[in-house]
Amino acid sequence: MNVCYLDNSVPSSFFNENVELCGPTRELWLLMEEGRCRFVASEVTMQEALRGPLYSRDFFMANFNDLDVLLPVTSEVECLAQHYIRAGVLTANHIDDARHVALCTLAGIEVLLSWNFHHVKRRDGFNEINRLHGHGPVRILTPHEYLKEIF
């Protein structure tokens, strides 16, 4: 079964009016409900969801209410996120985005799904820092890219 880390852009897009976002997001949820993939998120994802609209918060909490699918932010996560920032992969204003990639990397999850094209454009930079620090690569994909890959 494929395991995918989700940043908050994915579950929050479930209700998006833009069919290009909600369509693939809903297809992903069907795969999860069929047992064909498993989603993992983090404390960072949860904090972002809790700052969103009520329907988005409720949807997140209904789908990620089990602690084994919420990764904690550790000192190792913070350290790797800072490496991304210091290397210029992201600016300090995007520390939560750096944390998402660090969480995914350190958990050994190969796929990070995001509608945040800021992540997607910088995948090579993240993976160069991962390589320099002895970590494996992370495949940062949009849900649309991921669905095209598996079908």
C-alpha cells in the first residue's frame, strides 16, 4: 500500500470550487477509502487546518483523528527544516513548508502530496539538502501528478 504525506493544501482542497483541485483530491480520498493508499499528516498540517474554515477543520479532524497518522515535530525535524532555509531552498517565511518536507523525509515517506506549487518547484533543492545530510529523496507531487503515475 502506498503511503503519502499530505500537507494541508490537499485535504483543504476537498471542498474547493475549482474542479482541477477538488477532482483529483476526491479521487485520492476514494483510493484511501478503498484501502489502496494511506495518508499521513503532521502536527504542522493539523495546525494549518485548525486555522482554516470550520468545514475544513472538521474534515481534517474526521480523517486524521488517529495519532499514528499525525507525525510530531521533533528537534531533528526543526534542524533539517533549518538546513533547507539556510540553503535558500525556501525563505524563513515558509518554515512550515520546510517542516512538511523534513517531516516526510525523516519519517521515510517517499511521497509528499501538495497543491502548493512552491514545494513542487523546489523538489530538487530539497533533495540535494537531503542527500548532503544522508537522507533519502522525497517525491513532491501534486495529487494530479500522483494519480497520473499510479493509473
